Amino acid sequence: MSIKTIVVDDSAKGEILEMFGKTVDKNGYIVEKNDPTQRVLSPEGDEMTLNRFAGITKGSLAFVRSDIISLMNLSDRVQ
């Protein structure tokens, strides 16, 4: 299985979220654009902030945190 990687800088994060119907609330949490009270969760069930956002995986929208543990878990799942 081949994995395609797209690397973006922090300024592009908002545009990526917009494409998936998400936005960022005043506290920095990623939320549903049509329901700003609904925060998105990481695969581990944690509320996701913009500064911890690393990407979205294929399939159901699974938001991945930028910490090493989350990235290692993602690597294990896609191999």
C-alpha cells in the first residue's frame, strides 16, 4: 500500500478545514462550520485544536494530532 503525503504550512490549515466544512472557534478548537458548538475529535477522542492539527486521514474524517504518539499510531494503522 502506498501512502501519499501532503505537507502544508500553518497558514493553509484554515483553508483545508474549510474544504471539509470545518472552522475554528474563538478558543482555537476545530468545529463543524454548520454547528460551531460541535468540536471535532481526534481518533483518541480528544477535542482538536488548530495548533495540534496535523491532517485528515482517508475515509471517515479522522483528525490527526501533530504529536509523535498520534503520528506513530497513524503510521501503524496505515501500514
